[in-house]
Amino acid sequence: MNHPLQSHHRLYLLHFKLNKGLKEMYASLSLRTFALHLVGIFVPIYLYTLGFEILEIVMFFGLYHLFHALLVIFVAGKLAKRFGVKHLMLFSMPFLFLYLALVALLQYYLWIPLVLLAFLAGVSSSLYWVGFHSEFAKSTDKKHRGEESSIMNVLSSIVAALGPAIGGVIIVMIGYLALYGLVLFVLLLSIIPLFMSKDFSGKKKYLISKVYSHRSFRKDILPHFVFGITGALFLALWPLIIYLKDIFGNESGLGLVFTLTFVAGIFLAFYVGRLSDRVKNYLMIFKISNLLFAIIWVVRWFVQSVGLLFGIEIVAGLNRPFYSVPLEKHSYNRAVRTKNVVEYIVFKESVLHFSAAFIMFVVWLFGDLFIAPFLASITHLLVLFI
């Protein structure tokens, strides 16, 4: 793995130097995360206010995750090998622009099919994340992979925290159309850092048949399965549940809640990254955090007041780095050890999104959105079997 310590600049709180490739990835991801968090949590609410049924919205997210998983396996992996992983991230942008444009226009043209929007979103995210995670795994350093993952977590949390609050205010004051215009502009900026260094495609040929046949890959099915389900429920259905509970009068209050939950874990992320680099059994941190999240989701079901909502989201935000950073480090470690980074990333992404699609279809079959917190709680308990 090529990991030249090229930079002579140190990031505050770090004990090592970041290479140029990582800095570019951090910059691009931060801009993209900010753009998508301006609007992301409001998409289910936006669809609901346009008159779509709740189960239609659930099915929309289920189809999106299903498209993502299938395209990761049959399209993204092959394109990464042929063109390079950074080009894969670039290829994702036109589909994302078209998706966001059609979502913005949906308020005027309700005949635009949700299945088309789900497909465009699936194409974009499948290309982007296979590209991003492959490049990130290649660029990180074995001794500091936990801290490097925590930096990604910190930067993403900071911009993710700003996004919902700013997006909520823009929606209330100007409207959804103006918000989507700002999102598209920031996404354009996120492309710039990608090509300040060479691209990477991997040395080995990508084989679909090996994605699930690799024995070391199969050991990671359960943690990625859990992560995919709970992440989908949190980002897609939890905002809609809060909205339907009518705890706030408008979207700005909802945006503030998600800002708070992202802010809460920012300062812990560096600590968790260093801890995961020093502790041999760092996945135990992941297991313990899952047990706490199982309790958090049960409490979320009973939330009816602003005070309890803010309180439980602060706890959730503080717990999130203990949940995400160790698993991210583990994923990048596994990707590098297998000597075929792209194949492992395809495996990881497909499991994440197959599981997310599965849980959306389960909610749809039950016909009750409010079962989601209990499903999330039960799923978190599955980590006891890892």
C-alpha cells in the first residue's frame, strides 16, 4: 500500500502527519456531507407534505437501498477497476444532480415516479461510496487508521451538524427550491479536491463471484447488517416519526435536533479513534455502544416532549463515535488485508444496503411506521452474536 507521509503540516490534536490523499478525501467528503445534510433529513417530510402516503415513502427508501446494493455489485465494482475509484466518485455526480433536481421539481410535477428518484439516488450513492471507501482504505496508515477514521467522523459530524439547522431555516424562510439550489452548488465544489492526486483502481481483477465467497468477508456480514439497518432507520424514518409526533411546529426545530445529535459526539470522536488504535479488541467498543443504542431506540419511541427528545439525542450523539469509528477502522483494516480493496468495499456496501432495503420492506409489510424504533432496538442486540 502506498502511503507516503508527504505533508509537513500537522492537524491540531494529532500525533502524526496526514498525507495529501487523505486531505483531499476529507475536503471532498466534508463538502458533500454538508450539502446532503442541508436537505437529507427533510426528504421524507417533504414527500409527506406533498401528499405521498407514509408507506409509499417507506417503499421509496427500500427501493433506493435495493438499487444501491445491486448496482454496487454489478456496476460500481467493474467501473472502479476500469476507470479508477476517483473517477467513480466523479461519475456519481450527474446522477445526484438529476436526482436532486427532480426531487425539487416534484412539488410542481407530482407525476415524476418515486421509483425513478430511488434509482437515480441508488446509482449516485453506489458509485460514490465504492469510490470513496476504496480510496480512503488505500490512503490510510495501519498504525493510525482509528484516528484517521475519527478525523473523518469529526469533520463529517461538524458539517452534518450545520446542515440540518441551516437547511431547516432556509426551508421555513425561502422554501425547498432555494435549498436544493444551494445543495447543487456545494456539491459542485466537492468535486474539485478529488483530482489533486493520482487515481487508483487496484491491482487485482474485480470478480463478482468472489464478493460473497471470500471467507474473511463473510465474518463481517453481521456487523454491517446491523449498521445498515439502524443507519437507514435513523436517517430515513426517525425524522418522519418526530415530524408526525408534532413535537415542533416546523422543520427548523427538527433540524436543530439533528444538529445537536451530530455535535454531541464530535469531541469524543478523537478519543475513540485513539482508543481503537491502542485496544486490541476494539470491536468490543462497538458491541457495548450497540447495547446502549438498543436502550436509546426504546426511549425514542416514548418521546413526546422537546426536553426528552433533546436529552435522548444528546446521549445518542455521545454514543455514536463508539458505534461508528471502531467499525469503520475494522472495515478499512479488512479491506487492506485482503489485498483487494474494491472487492471488500463492494461486499461491505452491498450488505449495508441489502439490510437497509430489508428493514424498509419489513416496516412496509407491518404497515406501521412506529414499529421502526423497536426494530432498531432488536437489531442492535444482534451484535451480541458477533
